[in-house]
Amino acid sequence: MASWNPKFTPSFTPQEMLEKGVFEGKYINSVKGVPEAWKKYPRVLGPKDSPDISLNFYGVKSRQPLSVWRANGWIKTDKSGWFEWYCHYFMGRRLGKEDDWQIGRWNSFVARHMGQIKANCTLADKNCRPVQRQGLLQWAWDSNTAFTDEQREKNLARILSKSGTKVGLSTESKMLTW
């Protein structure tokens, strides 16, 4: 059984993200090696369908094209980007240093955008900064919860039970620090 890096504390599983509505219903179609059931949720479109912003949980567009990701060097093993990496990580694949890099990117993104929401909104106001909230959902974070050690510990316990994994550190990770 693969171990879960305790620094990675998402609010949602990949399936929960798909059920809520992410990536305009499209992203999962290009991800190889995931259960076919993940591609059949009501908010997921077929491979030939055009993206539909109304399928996003917040009803707004909040993503950059993969060409931007490629130009910035954010694409490594998984050619469809972060969410593909997360799907495979959730299902048990481990890539060592690349996992640490992806988890660092996740932490940076969530901390930065939750800081903006905290500075400008109340957590319960779903109409405040919907593009950032959709972005956070697409990075597996619930923007209605604070990015605190306490919340991260709750998320970790929940995600471990959902993934069927246990906490462990990769050889590259040092120790658990938020």
C-alpha cells in the first residue's frame, strides 16, 4: 500500500471534485488509467463535447489552457497537468520528488488564494471571488474552510479514510510542517 504525504491535505477526492463540477466538464476525458465511472458523472461531458462553464460549481471559468501550463514548465509526467497527477496519486501511484514538487505547488496555490479570500470575503459568501473559489475547488480545496493547521488535520484524516492509505513521508520529504 502506498503511503500518503501528510503535507498534502486536500478537502476533496478527485471523484468529489468531478461530482461538484470542475474544468467545465472536460478535463477527466484526457486522463488515462482512471475508473471509467469517473467519466460518467452528470457534470462530466463526453470527449467530443465542448467545455461548458455552467457545469462548474461556481458557474465561472477558472482555468488556463494546457499550453500555458506547458510554457511555464508545470507539466511533467502527467501530460494533462495537476489534476491528472492528483487522480493517480489518490489511486496509489508515487513519484518521489515529483510528488513533493506537486504537493508544494498545491500548498502554494491554496495558501495564496485562500489568503485573498480571507482578506476580501467571509468564508460563507460563495458569491465573493467565485473565480478564485472555482480555482481552489479545481485544486481540491474547499474555499468555505480556513487554511489552518486544524482544518488540514481534519482533511488529512478524511482523505486517508477515502483513499485507503496511511501517512508516510517520501524519502525527499523531511518532516510534517505546515
